[in-house]
Amino acid sequence: MALRNIARRKARSTLTVLGITVGIASMVFLMSMMGGLDAQVTSIMERGGADLLVLQRGSFDLMLSRLSESDVKGLQQVPGVEAISYSLFMVTKVENYPYFIVNGLRLGEFTIGHFDVVEGEGLTPADEGKILLGRKIASHLKKRPGDEIVLQGNRFEVAGIYETGLRFEDFGSVILLEGAQRVFDLEGFLSLVEVKVVDLASLEEVKASISRAFTNVEVNVPREVASKQEDLQLIRSAASGVSLVAVLFGTIIITNTMIMSVYERTREIGILRALGWRKRSVLLMFLRETLALSLMGGASGIAMALAGTYLLENFTSTVIPMRTDLLHVVYGIGSAIALGVLGGAYPAVRAARMDPIEALGHEV
Amino acid sequence: MEGEVVLETRNLTKLYGQLHALKGVNLRVRRGEFLSVMGPSGSGKTTLLNLMGALDRPTDGEVIVQGKALGELMDIDAFRNRKIGFVFQFQNLIPTLTAIENVEVPMQESRISRGERRERAERALRSVGLGDRLDHKPNQLSGGERQRVAIARALANDPAFILADEPTGELDTETGRMIVELMKRINREQGKTFIIVTHNLEVAKRTDRVIHLRDGEIEREEAVRSELLEDLIHFMNSELGRKIVNMEAERDEPLEWLGIFEDGRLGRSGETLRSVLKGL
């Protein structure tokens, strides 16, 4: 009965479902984006098995952190530290690609081992003028080993292509640390130092002793850094804001549709009440209709978001990674239900409360 | 009149703001009666029906159905659902549902299995001669057929009473007559008590008893079954009858001789006849 009532006003129902679709789709899409970004940043932080990240004091944002090498001198000797890895992390424009990520790393340290060269050669100590490109940026820029690339006015020869499976990294590059410092005029500076500890059980102790011994640094476990990234937080709140507005919008649309439907069917409501239908039954009839509408919108919204995610991942060169998991689908359906109940509650209550006699005398 | 009183109104009063829609109506309806309530618009007949059907609450007085006062019932919806079958004037059916689904609507509120609902709805539709229209939507049915579906729906929960508000109001004379005949047959065969509100004399004269309401009061009531009355009604609907009621006199020797007309206006007998006809 609910579906047939919905089918009465095909155009209106379709538009309503479409409105909800757009709302739920933007929500799920944004959640997938946030999920992807979070996962990506976390895995970048944990790359090569780093247990602790040492950044400039007070700068949670990786891009803004500047450590001088003297700040962290002797870090390797802190008890409990197994290995350290220096890293300079920069973003620049290369050819037409605006978010070219450059990792300046040192040979022989654990982070560089994380970049698996799948084509061409890895870097050697003599390779200051050479660069490793991620698989995705290489195919985007149509570069192969032996080709040249210009970074901030400096020519680099592509030594090899690597693939880590992380979208940020596969859209980035690796050069030797000294080279990176020179190219970006940051001699003697680092973005961070990645630290491996001997025993994970003593992680907190090691963290405390580094903080005590080095005044100008901030020590964090990778996951914390990821969650504290300011730009991510900003994106996260923007995404939540947009999602909220989208869902609110859907609620208003559905309320409007149902108020009209209740109004048009006033006489029918009177007949049902005269035939002995309880208020509750009338209420449920309308709630079932709103739920059917919102669930249809929810399902097509999720489908739309998944399709959008798929297209973005596979047919564009954006660095934004997408990750849709079951939770996002559950949220999508949950919001659709919430929106149906919220949006449908007022019209349904109004329908249920109608005086049967007035309703019977109503003419549309 | 024989038979047990199954529905009674005592001093039934209804006020809408300042408007006195009903002024202390006392009425007793017996089991199996086929009753009509007549009156001009605004006489309170629909209000009376609504109060008897528990669609509305009286300002004063009470409705007693099968010995129980409606005001004391805990579950008024269930009462309407099980004891009363309603038939309205127009837009009576749910347009998205087929005939059989419309008949099932009241049963959805009672604990009847889906299979039984269907079976009973089908039986009810067959009893009103619509066995071949089960899956038709209201817009695929004629006005008379729609009203027959409504009657089948009123019968669905096997109620003791059928309350009909202008059931022929939107039908042509012939179809209206058939609908009344159908109701009469159901009354006779199934023993249901019918209370029909109408302003149509043709309908009223086919019922056992007519209650005349005027300004919220019972003006008078009468059993309509007499030959004389039928003849009078027939006469009133004739050309001459209408002329007398409308005081349009005419020159006609035999009629002037009978004293019906006199010098181009109603004569003494004409005035008497007019007051009789007006009272019908």
C-alpha cells in the first residue's frame, strides 16, 4: 500500500527520492573521502614501520614542521631506539601537476626501504641528480626510467619507478635528502625523524626520554599525528558540515512532500478513521511511506556515492584516496532512516490527529 | 413496532459553538430496522448519524448501543470497526486500491488473517453483485458499482449496523433506486439494522420508518409503508402535484369544481392538499 501511495504522484515522489539521493550520496562520498584520507595519512606515518615520529615542537602538521639536524643530534643514542630515519617532506608543482610530493630520504635508513622499485633502478649514493617516481604519477606524467623531470628549476633523471599501494606516495617521488634540502633551500633541515623502538612495550618510556632529552621536539605515535593534522581536521569538519546540511535538506524535502500528501488525502484519512482505523494505524501508514521514500533515496544515494568514488579513483589523477567501508554504507542507510522518521514524523502525527468528521468533510 | 431496541439516543444534544445542531433528540431503533432520517440541509441529520456512529461526541445526552453507552466505551475505534459499517456519499473509496482491497481495509484493523480477509472481501463483493470486478480500481468502476463496493466494505467486518449518509446523493435516479434495493435486500437477508440519512423522498419512502428532522429536533416520524402515502408521493411528483405545492394555480373546470383551484389561485381543498403534500 505504501508503494502504491508513493506511485500516485510519480513526479513528486521521484523528485523527493532524488533530493534524498543527493543528500545521502554527498554524505557517503565525503565520508569515503575522509576515511581514505585518514587511512592514507596514518599509513604514510607508519610507513616502513615507524613507531614514533619526531616533529618540530608545537607543529602537528607535517607540512609545517621544520627540525634542524642539530636539534635531533644524538637521537640514535637514546636508550630503546633501534633505528632512525630522516625525512624532508615537500609538495611542489611539476609540469601541470600541482601536488607533486617529494620525499627527501637518506639511503640506508628504514624509510627508503619502504619504496619498492618495480621498474628501473633504486638510488645509490652517487645519484643526487636522480629521482624515483611513484607508479601513478609516472603514468600520469608519462615518464619512464631515463626520462627527465624538472623540480624547482633542477633537472632530475628518473632512475626508477616504485609502487607502495598508497595513493599519496604513488603520486609522489623520492630523492636523496641532501638533494631535497638543496632544491628547496632547506640545508640542514628536516620535516621529521621517524623512529623505530627496540621493544614496543617500552614505547612510552622511549617517547618520554626523547621528550626530556630534546627540547625543541614533539614526539608522537603515528596515529596521533594523523588525527591531529590540521588540514585534515578542517576537511573533516567541512565534510561533516556539508553532510549535515545535505541530510537536513533531505529532511525538509520529505516533510514538504508528506505534508502535501497528507493534505491531499485528508478525506481518505477521514474514511479510514470512520472505518475504525486507529490513530496509530494512520500514523504508521504515513511513516511507512516516508520510510519507503527515504530508503529508496538512501539506497540510490549510496549507489551514486560508490559509483562516484569508483570513477574518481580510476579515471582521474586526484591524490585524494577514497575508502568506502561497510560503516559508511551503514551510516548512509541509518541517516536515510533517521531522515525519514524525522521528516515524516510531523506530517504523520498531523494525519493521525485529524478529526474524522472534519477530514470527511474536506474537499481538495 | 416489534423487536428489541438495539440503538437508542437519549436527549442527544450537539452544539457547534453557538449553533445548536441537535436539541435533545430521543430516538429508538429496533433490531433489523430499515430506517431513514430526512430533513433539509442544516437540520442536523448528518450530526445525528455521526453521533450514532461514534465519529463525534455529543455535548449532552447519550447514545446507547446494545445496552452500552458510547461515552463509556474504552475503545471507540474498535466499536466503529466492528459494530458499524459506514457508507458515504462520495469519494468513498481509496483510489489506489482495487475493489477487493478497499473491502479489506476495515479488516486490516481487526485480527483477521490475510487469507480470510481476502475470502470475506470476495464474498462481500459477490453479495453485492461485483464478483467480476474484484481487481478493478475505483476509476474503472461506474458510480453505482463504486457505491456497491462501499456497501460491501461496510459489510466486511459483519457489523450489526450500517449507517449511510446520502448513499444515493451522487447517483442518477435509477442507480440510486438499485442501491436502495440492494441495501433493503441485505437488511432482509442478513438482518442488519440500517440507518440512512437522505433528503431524497424516493429513498425515504422505501424505508420502514422515516424520522423527520428540522432544526435539530425530531419534527415527526412515520411508518411509510401505506398505500395512501405511496399514492400521495406519486401524486406530489406529478405535474399537478408540483403545481399545487408551488401554488401555481390553473384554470381547469373539474379541478375548480373540486375546490382545488378558485379564481386563478388555490381553493380550500387545494390549500388542504398542499399542506398534506408539504408535510410528506
